[in-house]
Amino acid sequence: MNAGNPPGLDLTRLRAHLDHERPGLVGGPLSAELIEGGRSNLTYAVTDGASRWVVRRPPLGHVLATAHDMRREHRVISALYPTSVPVPEPVLLCEDEAVAGAPFYVMEFVEGLPYRTAEQLAAIGPERTRGVVLSLVDTLVALHSVDPAEVGLGDFGRPEGFLERQLRRWGKQLEASRSRELPGIDELHTRLAKTLPASPAPTVVHGDYRLDNVLVGADDRIKAILDWEMSTLGDPLTDLGLIVMYSEHPTLDDAPISSTQGAPGHPATDELIQRYAEGSGRDVGGIAWYTAFAYFKLAVILEGIHYRFTLGQTLGTGFDRIGAIVPAFIDNGLTTLQEN
């Protein structure tokens, strides 16, 4: 690890704060490195040579109030840590911006791997791939079995009208990213609104639940769910719809989009849906709507990335090909909705 200060984290101030708040936690001098892959909040691995932690803070240059975001992530993992849901152990939350220039929190470092692509899963073989993906579903069942009120999250969100608000939110995101004709996108949004399902009892919803947002241990079981920035109280089937979509969506070479489609041993989506239904006891008969909504949501996200690419605001490779895949997500959403 780099012994110097990574962008956005002053190790001297961090050490002083940790020594004050958690005396004896840190042994030797701290070193840190930025963990790549985050799309919004920044994540650092920090060590004193003997122990390791993770620090999460908002992006650099963010001028809006960000304490709420850090409080929210820290609050949900703190509430879930005593349960059977695997999350990193929280260490502390710091809302004093003098320490790191923004609010941040510290949690334990969990050993494990995120699987982002079918190729990464193929490397571990079909039997292990099957176990990993089924563990992803079983872990979601565990999350959705937590009673929010019992763990202090009864006011973590507003579940009433959750799906309507989600559709409005992503509709507004679409309007903000319009730069070309996208046949079918408005039809998909309208049909989703007209066929809105009745939600089951609300649960803690992760909001971006997929294989590369969890850490998988050597035993192929989920060791930690990460990236809680979109979590709230809402309709649990939105998380299941995301799993289905990420398990079957179209792929594009070199495009920075997570997909496990095509990995040998990957369970079929029907099996994933059935396993969730059996584990949770929930009616999943309307899952096509939730999967179609996941396609709409990702189409809007990808169109936003494409729009930023046309403005020269993206860094890295593969972004030049994002625009070409958006129509496929729209078509898949419309096709899936016909099954509802």
C-alpha cells in the first residue's frame, strides 16, 4: 500500500481521530490505497501493518451536503451487523469535515472477491459458480427477513408509494439525459406506470444488489454486502428483479457493465426466482414487472453515461460502446413486461 496520502484522505488526521475516538485501535503508522471500481463514494483500504480497515467518503469536490449519505450507510450496516445478514463490522462514523474534508465512516476490511463478469465466474468452474449465485439469492432472503423496526430501521424510508416514486425518479433522470431518440423508452416507462403491482410488506432494500456488490469468501459464501448508498425501506422484489436482470441482460465486449450471463454453471433465472420464493415465502408471480423495471432503470443509467461520454466527461475505456447497448435494454424491458 501507498504510505502517502491518497486523494481525499489525510492519514495523519485520520490517525489522530482514530486515536481519540478508539484509543488502542491503531498500532503502527497508517498507509492506504484507493480501491478502484466505485462509481460515486470513494473507498480506501487502510492498514497499520497488522490490521486493515475500509474508509468510505463522498467523492472529491462534492459541494452538496453529504453527511446524510455517510450516516445512512453507517446506520444500515450498524443495524444489520448483529443479524444474520453479512456486513462489515462498523468501527466509527465521523461527521467532522475538518478530519477528511467530508464526512466518512470506517468499517472492518473483509476478505473476499467481487465477481463482476461471466469470465471471472468461469475461472472457478460450474459447480462453484452455481454455489456462489445461489448464495447471492439466499443472502438476499436473509436481508429481506430482517424486521426493520426490530433493528432500529423503522424510519429508514417511506415505503408507501415506493414504486411510484421510483418510476418518477428514473423518469426525471431520463429527461436529464436525453440527447437522442430512443425508440421504446417512453413506451416502457408508460407501461410500467400503468401496470404497477401491489407491493408486499416493506423490507430493507439494498437498491443495487448484484454479485459485484458483495464479497465472496473462499467457501463460496457471501461474506459481506457492500455499497449501501441506495438502501431504503421499500418493495423487496425490486432487489430480486435486479438479480434477474443482471443474470440475463445482453453483454457488450469491453463495456464497463456488470453481467454474469453465460458463465458455465450459472443457474437459470427461473431457478433463482423459485429459490427466493421458497426461502422468503413471498409471491413472485409478478416478477416480470420488477425485471422490466430493472431494465428501464439500467437503460436510463447507461443513457446518462452515454450522454456524459458525448460531452467528454468520462474517463477510462469502454464508454464509447455504452450507447450501442441501450436499445437492447429497452427492448428487453418491453419484452419482459409482456410476460407480466
